[in-house]
Amino acid sequence: MDTNSLVEKYVGDMVALRREIHAHPELSNQEFETTKRIEAFLKDCGIEILDVGMKTGCIALLRGGKPGKTVGLREDIDALPIVEQTGLPFASQCDGVMHACGHDIHQTVLLYTAKCLSEVREELHGNVLFIFQPAEEALYGALDTLATKFYEKYPPDVLTGLHCSPEWDAGTIGLIKGPANASSDFLYITVHGKAGHGAHPENFVDPIMISGYLLAELQTVVSRVNRPVYPAVLTFGSIHGGKAGNVVPEKVEIVGTLRSLEPGSRKLMHEEINRIVEHGAAAFRGRGEVKWADGMPPLVNDPAVIDGIAQAAAETIGKENIRQIPYPSTGSDDFSWMFPKLCPGCQFRLGTGNPEEPNSRLGLHNPKNIFDEKALPTGVKVLTQFTRDYLAKA
């Protein structure tokens, strides 16, 4: 059976399941009911749940009818601590938790890809790993999944997956070769001074004034240290110090995030930020220190795997529904930990926008954003066809 016919018969079921998932979101590492639902669905498809020791999420194996390679398909399953404001009849029933990043779409697509592939398993020259990853929003879910070492017994030869993109129309996909998403590192700066009375500046060392200088100076890391052809973003979202207008505090704490698309540039900016904080604070008789919580590396799409996705899309949704993404995103995805560490891979964009529904363009992590469900069969068709093509011969 051709892939489109295989998928179309399940469109109504996909929508129903997606709405059930959307109404019952769970936060990172709390995806217990979500995991039960996923495992029950896969078992009904005759797909083996691998015992790899995951707390939440799961990895499952579909054994093809003939020997061959292994395709890995990965999607994330956690929700965000956001109060939903869509007004949808199937809106979140969990107070303060919402699938605002489209992970309900992701897991529905992967579940029905598993179902469709299970129906043609005898034609497959090889196996399919279905990776339902928890805690992507917590930034470490992929690392925890890799820590199970599932790949030692079932090493994938290729990895792929998708991510919702409200900027593209539902029914389309977006492709980009090479760097696709930025790295993401958190930095915690502490500026130490000497506390004192606001009326006597000669007696204190002002960490607030030092912090103001550092915040301005640190932006030169992007504009004067980073090579301009490599996009980078340095943002500070938290600064705390002092409680009274006439009392200078002992210290100020600043939290920010650095995003980069090139590993060498990322390393250089780390070093420059450390230098500016240390010596900049010292110039004002204070002391500055930086602690890094190194996040995920850049997500870099393998050109050959992107070509495979493009071919699968052309065979199913048509070339006219393939969009070329003009530039990478400075957003991040911890899928980047999995490839090329394990094997070649890519992540493509799944359009979820609708020109007739303005709220569908509001963007990810927005409490009012509505994801167009026309995206569901589009994603299933492309992933299913890609897997069939890849495992078409030994």
C-alpha cells in the first residue's frame, strides 16, 4: 500500500489522540500518564517496548521482516509551565501546564508513524527505533536518554525527527542543511563589592554600578569578538541585588543565556565573557565570577539525510509543499546531543500555521498559539516514507 493511503485512513484518529494528549499535559520528568499512553498504543501495534531503565518516556523497537539497517525516529513528549489561553474545547485540564511547544503534535505524529510502519513491517529491510524522549524543555532529556546506552544494543544508522513551526503553513515542511538551531548555554555572574550606606560612596564598592558596566560591555562579545557570519545571541533575563534605595548591597547576581551556531565561536565567546567579567569588575575594585551551565550544542543537519527527507516529502506531500528555510534558528533543541554523536541525522520543520487563524502564527511557547491539526498527517507521511525508502533494500 502506498504511504498516503496508509496514513489517510487514520487522520480522524490522529486528531482525537492529539486532543486527548493536549488536554492532559505533563511537565518534564513527570510524564507518567503520557508514557503509559504511549506504551499502550505501541503494544497494540505489536511493537516491542525496550527495557532501558527510563523513568519516563520510552524507546520501542519495530523489527522489520528482513535484516538490514536501523532507522531512529525521535520526538519529545513534555509540556511547559504555561497557563493555556487558547479557549479551545480540548484545552489543558492541568492547571498551569500546556503543550505550547507542539510536543502533543510531535508524539501523535510518531505514534501514528509507528502504527503505519507496523502494518508494512514485512517489507522493511531492517528495524525502526521509536524514541519518545522526556524533559526536552528541561534541556537535559536527551542526555538522560543517551545515558541509558540504548544505542549499544540497537545502534541507529540514521536519526531524524521534526519540530512544529508556526511560521510555515500546515501541510508543508521546512528544510535546511547544516546548522539549523543554536547551542544554548546558561551563565551565572556574581559581582562582589563592598556594602555600605548610599550617602557615602567613598566607603563602599558598588556592585550595582559594576553590573551596569558589565551588561553593556558584554554585548561587545557578540558585536566585536564573534565572527559576524556566525549568528550569536547573548541575553540577560535576571538581575538581583539589594532591597533598599539607600543601601548598597554586597553582591549582585545576573543570569543570562548565550546562543551560537558555530562550536569554535561558542568557545571563543565563553572565554571573552569570563575575561570581561573578571577584569571589568576588578577595574572598579570589585570581583566578578562566571559559572557556566553548559547546555546543548548546535543542531547541525546532515545534508544527505535532509536530501532523504526531501525525497520522501516529494513522494507524499509533493515538492510544492517543501519550503527551504533561509536561515537557522537561534532557538535550541536537545536533539542536537544525539547526532552526529550516534550517527548522521537531521530535524525538519513541520508547518502548523494557518493564514485564516491569526493565533496559529503567535509562535512557540505562547499561551494563545493554536497548532493547525492538518500538520498531523503531513508529519506521518514524511516520516513513514523516509523510513520505507531508507529500509527499502539491505
